[in-house]
Amino acid sequence: MSEQARYVLIGGGVASVTAAQAIREHDAEGRILMIRDEPHVPYDRPPLSKGYIRNLAVDLDDISSKYESFYEENKIDRWLGTRATAIDRGAKTVTTDDGRKVTYEKLLLATGCRAARPEFPGVELAHCLRTMDDAEAIRQALHPASSIVIIGSGYIAGEVASVALGLGKAVTILSRDASFWTSFASRETGDRIAQAFRDAGADVQLGVAFDRIEAGPVVHLVDGRTFAADLVVLGTGILPNVDLADAAGLETDAKHGIVVDDHLRTADPAIYACGDAAFRPGHPMGLSGEHHLNAKWQGTTAGGNMAGGDEAFAKVPYFWTDFLDLHMILRGHPENAQPAKMIGDRAAGEFIELYADADGKLAMGIAVSHDEPSLDPISDRLAEHIGQPIDTFEAP
């Protein structure tokens, strides 16, 4: 016999937490059940690649999304260390890997993403960084190490490299991409970031081809060069977890996520999706912004709509990263956006770069600075200006 819950939330990240909070603000009594495959209470991911791997004293309490009392006071049940294995949309049930079954009225898929691993021999010898357990394994290996090889040139690679450099480690960054941040930044900005890491002491090798990783570990390139280190960390992107939704017959995109409408509903009116795993095709802002704040915003909208609301998600995607002594914020969406205007001094690390759509309107903006507080008003100004002519943008 199955259990029953008015709201079942699959995934225990920040999107689920904020969805549960929003549900409870609209529905004081309906049972909320969160199914989470990790054994840990929900936690925030951004610290994992920064403070958590840097400081051995940081623990789960420091990065938890909510205090334990939040779940008790809001009557949110949790099945931790439990994986949802099947959805029966006709019966409105979810089955888990331990044989339990729960019937739902509304279902949220906040299944997040997993680390993408490149395909070459020995890649399993490298560490990924996606979960707290991943971060724990990396920091236990990093602190006694003298050297580290990081594969990738995105923001996770940059954040791990920054921590390792700060700890005095010899850092090598290897990437098949020709520049840093190729998924969202111009070549000129990417080259500026690469140079910042070189200036900080990292050996940065871009545009390389990987042959294999051997025990040691030793990274072998196709051109015959080898790079030995005490550990290897991958920062090679993420992929949305869509298998559960796909098996349930919902529309998915293997690269972008579970297809939703502007209200974060799937084609099944009883099932919603949000966070890193949600995707709205054709949305001017992409709606697939794999970042902490976007997940929070979408969780709030999805939860409210599951409990009877009717709000379209309209937030401008937000992204940030800290690396070396620099900080970056991004507003908008990089797909089909082309660099159009530079404000400030890129060489000095104090600049705003504007990206235009095909009509010359602002699609995305990136701001970099040594002064983190200065980025907040720039972020707000960029968000306000999305969709307006590039030439009319004025920095605050």
C-alpha cells in the first residue's frame, strides 16, 4: 500500500527547498514529501568549490540550505538517501529504490544536474565536483598535495584553481577549449581570464587534446606531453538529470533539461520542473540557467503554482563566480548573444561587456571587478536593460 502526499518533490537541492517553502506559504496543511538521493540534508552548492574545499573546518552545518527546525516547523517530510526510480503518471505514484511508493497530487522534478565526464581512457581516475561527497574527497586529497591538474576552463575549474593557488599548490589547467568561459564569454574576455591565472602562477594550456589518464595520476595529451600531479579534478561541465522524466514519457532535451512552459509546468498538468534540470524552449532568457539563485527563484515560482498560483517565471538569469582576486556577475542568457560593447578596462579587470541579440538589443551582460560590492548595482542595471538597445545602456 502506498503512502500519500499532496506534494512530492523529487530532488533535495535549493530548488526543492524554496518550492517547499512557497507551497507552505499557500497551503498550511497539505503533506509535503521531499525525496532526496543524497543522505545529507539539503545544502547550498556554491560553497563547495570555494570555502568548503579551502577550509577543513567547514562542515555540513555551515552550508545547509535551512536549519533543521525549518523542516519541522513547516511539516516537510524527507526521505533522505532515497532515489526515485519510476513515475506512474496514470496512477500518480512515485516508486523509490527501497521499494516504497507514494501517491501525489502535484509532483515537482528538481532533479538537478550531474557532472559531465569527457570520454577518454582513465578519466575515472579524476575527481568531479558536484556533490558534498565529491567536495569532501577533493579537499582531503588537496590539502596534503603539492600539485594538482585541473581539466576544464569554465567557472568550476577556475574556482578550484583559485583555491589551490591560494593554498600554495602547483596548479596546471588543461582545456580542450581555446579560451576560458567559452560557453558564455567572448574570446577576448576568456583570454583575459586565462592570463589572470597565468599571472597568479598557474600553468595554463588551452586547445589541447587528451589521450588518457594513467595511475599516478598522470595526464597524457595526444601531442605526447604528460602532466603528473597528486590529484586531477574535472571541471568539464554538467548534464541535466532527465532519465526519470524521460522514462515517464515527459518531453526532455538531453542537453538542456525537462521541457516546461512559462509557469514551470510540464505537458502533464500535475507535474512541474524547476532548477538546473528545467528548460523552456524558445524562451527569450533560455530559462535554463544552471545557478543557485536561478534555482531558488524557480523553486519559489513552481511551489507557488503547485499550490494554486498562476505566476509566469520572468526573472532574468543570474550567474556569479569568484576567482583569484576577481569577481564576476552575468545577467541574461548567452545563447545567440554576440559581444557588442566594452565599458571600462578589461586589462585592469574592471569592465562591463555587453552582448547583443540579432536586433542589437541587450541579451546578456558580464561585469568583472576586484570590488565585489560594486557589482550589485551593475547587476540590477543589466537586468533592467535586457531587451533594450545596446547603445542606450549606461553603467551605474
